Amino acid sequence: RRDMFPAIELATDQMTHFPLHAGGLQIFDVDHGQCALLTMPGDGGTIYRVLIDCGHAANFQGRPWYPGVHLQSLGVSYIDMLVCTNFDEDHMSGYPDLVSRGISIGCILGNPTVAPETIVKLKTRDGMGQGIEALANTLAIRRSIAWAQVPPTIPNVNMIWSWNPYPYFDDENNLSLVFTLDVHGFRFMFPGDMEGNGWANLLATCPAFRPVAAGVHVLIAAHHGRRNGIFEEMFDVYGCTPQLVVISDDYKQYDTQETTNYYGSKAIGITNYRGQSDVRRVLTTRSDGEIRFSFLNGQCHVW
């Protein structure tokens, strides 16, 4: 297990221009949702980009923030893959803006047992937002033209995706795609809005998933840190001992989000995060803003 997560403090101008080094992962500060971007250098000056969910912020520093605006500001017109960890609006609210800006997408990855019409069926229970509707339409079009959804091969990155099957589960949360990234040997897990029953079934029926969970360095808390996203046996029985837990949520909307103490009891922690002297085991976008990981010389820095 690699426990090298030195925190580094950078000046404001350096924070504005995220250094790529040997790759970077940004977890953005969005509304009650999620959006992250993996950026990795390849051979011959190639840059690979994977957008993990596509949530947006309605009011970020006085104005809306969309991943499409961010990418366009960098001159990016193509991303290699879009991952939808959960077929709910807070994970895809920025997707229509992304499309409207002409940013093309190589592969769209979600739970492969959930067809576009099934997404529509599931969302009719509680209403379908524009982001999920647009995504379902895109997936239907790609299926009709036999567009092969083949994830990219990215140097120094291994991608693992795990899911519960439909119709064994028929709710969006337990049909979340658990998307795991190994970047230079450091493992990040994005479980969408997976709930306890979904975790239990995945761990019980998929032996290959158990060592994946046990080897996680950074766990993005399921369901934005809500209590029903916790499956205690994953930590106590299956050995998940992350160095950090990240909660992606700009503010607490539910009493069940009071889970930082629990997650903190399961994480190893880091020191000197942004110059702080205390040990940090849980980072939240609502308190820490955008959270960045960069890779350099065999180490993962968080800032």
C-alpha cells in the first residue's frame, strides 16, 4: 500500500494555473452533485481527459459555473470519456451546456445494464431533469448508429468499473456505477450515490471487487456524504482504509450528511494540508472548495 500523500501549499497564482506534471485530478466545488476531471499527459504531447460526472454550480463566486465553460476556457473541444456514476440530475446538470459548447465526447460510460429507455422509466417516478434527459437521448442515438463505447487506454492509468445489475435493483442510487481510477498506483473511487444495500450486494456477489475496495487511497463518499451511502462492513470486514475521504457537496442539505466523524474514524489522514497543522482525514468541497491532486516523481500531492 502506498501512503505517500504529502500536502503542498502553493501561491494563489499557482493555484489558478494547475500544473500538469505527470497528471492531475480536480474535484470541483459544485452544488449538491459531483464533477471531477482527470487530465493525463500521453506520448507525443497528447493530453487525455476524463470527466467524471457533469454537475454544475448555480452560484460560484457570484456566477454559474459549468464544466463546459471550464473546458472551453482551456481551449478543450474534446474529452476522451464522460463517466456518469449516477443517472440523476445532480450528476449531469451541466451536460446540456457541455454539448451546446461543441465539446465532443469519445466514450460515455454508465451502468451498462441500464438502457436509455430504462433511464427514462426510472426518472418518471421523481421527474427528469434536462441533463439526464439529454444524456439518455445521446445514449439512444449512439446505440442506434452502433457507436462503440470503448473506454480509452491512458498511460499510467487503470480504470475499473463495477455495478449492480438492472432489474435486480430498480433505483438509480443502487444502480450507480462505481468508477475506480488507479493513477500512478494511487487509487481513487467514485461510487456515485450507492447505498448500503447496493454496497452489500456488490461486495457479496463480486469477489473481484473486494480487493479493489480494500486498496482505495481516496474515497469519494457515496451519496454526497449521506448516511445511507455508508456500508460499515466495507471498512470493518473488507478492509477499506482510505488515506482520505472526500465529500462532494457545497452545503449540507440533509441531517444524514453528518458523517464526517464516521469517515474520519476510518481514514488515515494527511498533515500540512494547505499549511494546516492538524491531521485532515475528510475533505469537503463545501469547506475546502476545489480539491486537487497532482502526480510527480512517484508521489501524489493534494492541495
